[in-house]
Amino acid sequence: MSNKKELIKVISRVLLCMVFFLIITISFGALFMYKDDVESEALFRGKYYTDEMCALYQEGLDNHRRKVLRIQDDINQQEFTDRQEFLDYFNRVIISSETDGAPKYGRFYIDGVEYKSDGVKYEESENSKITSNVNSHEVMCLGVIGSDRQFSVETIAYIVPLKNNEFADCLILFYIETEIVPEDTDLDLSKFPVSEMSLIASREGEVLSFIEVTNNQFNLHTHSLIYDKLTTIIGDKDLIDEVTRSVYSGKTQSFLFKLNGANYVLSAASIKNNGLTTFTIITIFSVDNIHSIGSSLTDTVLVLLITFSLLIIGLLVYSIITRNKIQRIKVDNDTHSVLNIAKEEKFIKTANDILIRNPATTFAIIVADIKHYEYTLEQLGEDNIFDGLKRVKNLLVKSLQLEETIGYLNNGRFVFLIHYRDDEILQERIKHMTLLAGSQAFKGGKGASINIYGGIYSTDRKITPNVGKMIELAISAENATEYPCDFLEFRMYNETIHESVVQNDYIELNMEHALEHKDFKVFFQPKQNIATGLVDGCEALVRWYNPEINDYMQPGVFIPLFESNMFIIKLDHYVFESVCEYISDAIENSMPLCPISVNVSRITASQPDFLRFYINMKDKYNIANNFITIEFTESFAFEDYKSLREIITSLHQHGFKCSIDDFGSGFSSYNILKELPMDELKLDRFFIKQGFSNERDLMVLSSVIELGKELHMKVVQEGVETIEQFNLLKSLGCHTIQGFLYSKPLVVTDFIAFLNQKKVY
Ligand code: C2E
Ligand code: CA
Ligand code: CA
């Protein structure tokens, strides 16, 4: 036992020694490699660090530039009646000290004179700089303007030329320089512990700010001239000349130099704006600090061990930080994690704040949907879709102006709050948005551009609801496809749509009650056999009776809504049972009767218990075989003709006839028609509508009739209103017509009278 323990001890010691030697060997290897590489490593690090700082500054500048462009757009769209109104707007809206990210102060310039924002002439104007930029009509960043007397802060100035403004040729806006790099910067300076110093200088080389100073050796003050000062400190004019040249060439470069026996790296880079160098960024650090390599073995091991431990600690800290970060991303339910855009709740909050801040301004809420979103998603997958949406979003964000915002609802639907001044400007904005989206395409999507359509709600309607409700109403406008669009493919919420929304609310609130109280009434529209002139069956059509006004609501109003809220299933069942009841009553009371067609919605027919219900009901009322025809719409046949074929087969087995309704109204496919064993073909009104009379049209109608006959179907033409249409159909060999010419849909008592008169027994 003890022997075994000894053995384990020895083995573990040997293993430990081996690990130890391994570490030592690796350390030495690494040490020699490092020694060789130390200079290029230092040069590389200097360049990398400087580039990161540049990227950060560049991003800050880009953000600013966007803000400035929005201001330019915004003020160009304003109309001012007098100078005071312009000054007010300039001070209150543009330079609003309460608004985050607004300019700190501003001046304006007209006819060669510069004025402060309060309208008083500015005596120290640097006129030449401004005049050269005003005519270019381009927003121009002047870079950092040294400390301003009025506010004593370093500022970045922009010249913003205006269009057709009576009171100013251009604005000059000043942002605080330190604002450019946001406080929550990703650039973790502690990642570069070896940096002795980094500094930002203006284009002219004037030191503006220090990022970090750990060594007093390089004591540079703001307002000193960087190249002069560096020449004095380093004492190598050639080197500094080279640095200057590299900065102006726009490249980031690192240089090695020696000072007081120590090695240093100096890296320099420039940031450009409108093609002009705006800033210079310079970092300096000691090369020895990168790899402080001791000469003795113990030093080396110590350094390596410390590095090793630091690495482990670093890894631990990193993993904790990233874990926190991931958690933060997960917890942030307000922002869409992939698109990086406000979700509905956050959008509503932001939009609400904007509305409160601007009570006198009219805004529009716009919902914009991607055309064929579901289909594209299915075809291309989520990654490609989001990649496309992201590009579209980035462009749309750029199109926003001051005090406007954007959000993402779901399923390719964006939402905007934008200013609404008049229809003309709105039209332009929508056109712009549509063009921006259209400039992009989904990857793998055969190059088709991304199309948007949607709805608009404007806050100038008298009763302004909350943002959530406004979004809902903009969506109602989008969905009100029975009305024409107002701006390209966008529809504005208006009185008519408002009425239909109110009507829809009424429908949804009252439908259950109406069904219980038997307010849905079945009308019957007789069909006529062309050859015999006799009644050739009828179609059951539902109406909603409103006892309060003693009038009927037409199915076109409520059926589409019932199809979206599934109530159509209950209604179809109700209509079918009413029809069965009517047939069985008529037989019992020896009243006249004819075969009846019943409409069945796609939703109803897709229910798992569809067949069971219709078959049971037919049995319950003892209805004769082939007396009832079920009408399916063509769109259903197109979408799901395989399952429809199974349904038809079952219906046939149980004594029903089947008809395909509205044929020709959608994507007619003769192949599908051949595949489906239908008994009847009902041609849409479209075939005989006015203007449908040239030779080609007649050929189409005639061949469709021929096709129906060839497939042994009864061909019925709907919507026949004139004797000319009747005669035409007769000449083409159509079997049956249905339409106002023969009879309107009739309430049951009138229908019975009609049959009596036609002597149908
Ligand atoms: P549909 O099945 O195509 O019905 C024919 C429609 O054309 C009926 O409209 C009818 O009143 C109308 N019509 C008949 N003759 C003429 C004519 O000569 N000229 C014109 N302009 N129109 C004519 P209605 O009753 O308003 O029904 C509209 C639609 O509502 C129906 O179209 C059908 O799709 C649906 N529907 C009606 N009742 C039901 C039902 O019980 N269940 C389901 N799922 N849908 C129904
Ligand atoms: Ca029908
Ligand atoms: Ca029809």
C-alpha cells in the first residue's frame, strides 16, 4: 500500500519536473524569438494603437457629419417670414443646449458678414475661410478651431451652406472637440500600458489634447506646436521632417528613435475630413517597455511567470467581461440585437419624447414593409435577410433629420417618425426611402432590389392618439388595399380608412352576438341555363342584417376581416347549416327548390374537421346526393391544390359537387385545372367586364369555355348584367349564367316567389 503511494508520489514529481522543464524550454525559445522581433513588434504596436485611435476619431467625426447634414436638410426645409423667426429657430432648435449632441454654439454668415447666433455682428470673423466654402454648397469641416474666447473650449467647426435662405448664406456650427470621441469608447487605453504619451493635434500641428502621459520627459503643452516641440525634445530634425511628411501623405507610420540611451517608437497618423487633414494623432512609447527583458535567468523566468500569470488573470478578466457583455446584450430587450435598432417599445418612447419636445410640429408615423418578406425569408434564410435589412437600415438611418427616429417592429417592418410639412415634401421623403431600399438587394436573391411599401399616419389629424395607436393606424392604412396608394406604394391614413377601421372595430365587437342572434341572413341568387332558359341552381350568399338600421351589410365588408380573425369558419358552418335547414324545410313543406351552391373559404376548408362537419351536417338533414355544390376560390386551388384534390375526392365520395370559383381572377393555371376533378368552372366577372371585347380577349374567353367543356365541367359565367353579354356567352357555348340580368341575390321569401313564378317544382 505504502509502496504504491510512494510510486504515485515519484511519478507526480517526475511529471511536475517535466512540466517545469517544458515551461523553461518554451520560455527560452520564446525569449530568443522575441529578442529578434522586438523592434518590428514595437513598430507594429505603435501603428496598431494609432490606427485604433484614428478609427475612433473618424467614427466620431462621421457621426457629427451626419448630424450636421440633418441640420442642413432641416433648415433648408423651413420657411422664415422674418429675421427674428430665423434667429429664434437657430437658437431654439438648432443650438439647443438641452439636446444632447447639438452644437455648442453657432454663427451665421450673409453677404460677406459674420454674425453671432443672437444676430450681432461677429468682429473677429475669418471671412476668407468661409467665403471659399460657401459657394461649394458642401458641408465642410474646418477641423479644430482653437479655444474660442466666448466659451473657452476647443471646438470643431462646420460650415453649412444654406439654400434659398433670405437671412443666411451659411451657418457655422461649433461642436466641442472632446465630444467627438464618445465617453463609452471601446478603445481601452489600459490595453496599451506601454504608451508613454498620445496626443491629438490640429491640422496645423497645434497640440489639442493628451490622451495619456506617463512620462514627464515629453512634456508638451496644448497650444504648443507639435513638430517644433518634438524637434527640440528629440533633437533629430530629419526624423521630425519625415514624420511631418508621413502625416500629410495620410499614411500611418511608426519610427524608431533613441533618447537618453533608451529606444522609443513614435507613430503618427492623420484623420481626413472632406479630403483635408483635420487631425494629427501621435503616440510615443518606450520600446524597452514592450518586452522588459532581464539579463539573468531568474529575471527571465520571473518575467515569464508574471506574464503567464497576467495572461491567466487577463483571460479570466476577459471572460468575465465578455460574459457580462453577452449578458448585457441579452438583457437589452429594447434594441434588435442583429440590426442594432430600437424595437417597438423603445421606438415608442423615443418618438413620444420627440412629440413632447415639439408640440407645434406635425409629424408622420410611417411603417415600411419589405415586399414578399415571408417568401424571401423562406428562400434565402435569416442570415441573408438580416444582412440585407441591416444595409437598408444603415441607409435609412442616414436619411433621418434632427428630431426624427427609426425603429424595427418585426418581419421586415420598419417604423419611422419624421416631420410632415406638406404632401410634396413627404412624397420626396418616401421616394428617397424607396430609392435607398431599392439600391440594395438580398444576397442570393437573383439581384432583385429590395422594395418597400407601407402606411402613414399624420399627427395633424384632430384626435391624436398615442404613438402605439398611431403605429396601429399606419398599419391599417397599409392594409387598406382596397384604396389607392397616396405616395408611391404608401397609403396615408384618411377619413375613408378611418371609417373602415371604425367599421372593423364594430364588426369584431359584434360578430359573435350577431351569430347568436341569427343576424347573418342567407340570400339566394338564381342561375340560368342558357340553352333551356330555366333556373339552373342558385348560389347561397350571406349578408349581415343590422336590426337597428334595418339594413344589410355586404359580405365584401366583413368576409376579409373574418378570414383574418378566423371567424369565417363559424360563419361558413352557420351558412351551410342554414342552407341544409332550408332544403329540408322546403322538401317537408313541398316548396319549390333547386340545387344550391355554397361558398367555403380557404380557411374553413383547411381545418382538420372540415370534411367531418360538412358530411355530418348533410347526413343530419338528409340532403340528397349531388344537390349541394361546394365553391372553392381559385386562389385556394393555386396555393394548395394537392390537399384540395384529396378534399374534392372525399367530397365526391360523400355526394357533394365541387366548383372552382372566381376562375381567371388570379394566377390561373390550366394545369391545376386539369389536376383537379371539379364539376363546375365559374368564370370571374373579369372575362366579360367592359372593354374586354377585342379579338384576343374573346379568344381567351372562348378557349377557357372550351377547356371547361373538354374537362367535362359545367361552365358558369358570373356577373352577367347585359343581354349583349348573354348573347356572346351563348354564342361561345357557355352553359350557365349568374348575374343581375337574370336575378339579384334574393332574400329567402323573394327567392321562393321567384322559383314559384318560374314554375320550378
Ligand atoms: P362570389 O362567390 O364571387 O359571389 C358572387 C358575387 O357577385 C356576389 O357578391 C354577388 O352578389 C355578386 N353578383 C352577382 N351577380 C352580379 C352582377 O351581375 N354584377 C355584379 N357586379 N355583381 C354580381 P356578394 O354577395 O357581395 O359576395 C361577395 C363575396 O363574398 C362572394 O363572392 C364570396 O366570395 C363571398 N361570400 C358570400 N357569402 C359567403 C359565405 O357564406 N361564405 C364565404 N366563405 N364567402 C362568402
Ligand atoms: Ca361563389
Ligand atoms: Ca365568384
